[in-house]
Amino acid sequence: MQDAVIHLVDDDPSVRSGLSRLLESAGWQVRTYESAFSFVGMQSPVEDGCLILDVQMPGMSGPELQEWLLARDAALPVIFLTAHGDLPTGIRAMKNGACDFLQKPVDERALFDAIHRALADQGRHHGRREQSGALAVRAAALTPREREVMVHVVAGRLNKQIADQMRISITTVKKHRAKVMEKMQVNSVADLVRACEALGIA
């Protein structure tokens, strides 16, 4: 994904300049920010590419910006750069989903590898998000009765048990069940269970 945009946030002008030239020479588009606040202050949210983030900056630190993004469910992968080997900060950043935690001066190969991993992770995240959106549209097409039957099915109940619980005939259960499978576009109960898990339907 060489056409991806790399967002570089660092308060050191020499770091911004040097890394920007390096990344552009590798074919990436680069946008630089002198502080976390200047990144946050952009008019439109950033969703694509990845974020290379200094740890220690005046105002808002790198880990604080990462947590700000997490609170807004932003899907931007983060790579941290630090001049200090701060293990607790690194552990905190990785627990919060950082793709990597690299030391300055950063090794070119290590940085490129981290960027490739970050962009691959984001591609998979977007794929899962698109799949969840499609599943949500299918689930919205279910009638309340069909949705109720679906919940019973994914709970592992048999048609007779569902019929008794809902006080309807087994024939009606079978009709609703067939409609659920058709509307959710699944071929088996296992597929239906996976779809419901992705949607957070117990």
C-alpha cells in the first residue's frame, strides 16, 4: 500500500524533516504535525494510512493521543517512536493496540517493516468493518419473529423447543428458520452463529 498516507507527529523539526524525506523516497505520502494538538485539530478525521507518533511531546503526549483516538473508535494504526527506553510506556502503548514501539534513531528497515504491518492490519480491520456492516443490513431485514427464532437457533435449541417456547407450531418455526437463513445469507447453523457473534447478538 505505497499510496497510503503516513501521518508523522513529532515536535522535533529535524525528525519530521528526516523521516518525511525517507518515507517519501520509499513512495509513501507523508503529512507532518508538530504536536498532537495540531493533529487533533484537523477538520476531518483521519481513517486511512497509519500514524507514526513521538512519545514525549509538550501538551499532549503520544500515549495520550493514542488514548484520545481509542476513545473515538478511530481505526488508525499507531507506531511509536521514542528516544528513551521507557518499558512501562511501551507496555501501555502495546496494550492499547500500538503496532510497534521503536527506538530513535530508528532503523530504516525496522520502520518500513512496522509500516507494512500496520497497513496490513488496517486493511484487515476495514474488511471486518465492511463485513459487519453488510451483516447488520441483513439482520435489519428480519422481522421481530424471525429475529426471535434466530436467537433461539444460535442458542442451540431444537425446532420443537423453539415452538414450545414461542407457543407456535413446528411448521411455523421451520418457515421462520428458513427465512432467517435466506435473509442472513448463510448455509448452516455454524455460519449463522458466526454472523450473530460478529453482530454481538447472543
